[in-house]
Amino acid sequence: MLEEFPKEIVEELKAKDPHFDAIVTKHNELDEIVTEVEEGREYMEDLELEKLKLEKLKLKDEAYHLMNKYMKEKGLK
């Protein structure tokens, strides 16, 4: 997640902003679950999987918003 941003800037924001860190952590947790289901190692009803994907997307959108705001505040974008 957030591959288009420099890794060191992402890590910097994670260290400074607990909310951003929580968003990224939760997104990564959901990504692992979705991957397990999609690759057949875990089972989940289709509707439940779609709910997880939607939650993951919302978290990613929020993280992008916070990252863009941080980059602008630092004069990097």
C-alpha cells in the first residue's frame, strides 16, 4: 500500500501519526485475510469477502488522503 510514496516518508508519518499507523496496520491485516481467502487457504462467504474488500478500500483511501496532506505540509508535493 502507498507504493507511489517514498517508503521513508510513509514510515515517518506512521511514527508521527498513530491514526495513520492504525489505518495502515488494519489495511495490511485485511489484505492478508483477503489473500488467504482468494488463494483458497481460508473460506469465507462471498458477501463477507466483499465487505472486507470494501473496508480495505476505504482504509486505503483515507491513508492516501492523509499521506497527500502530509506531503503537501512538508512541501514535497
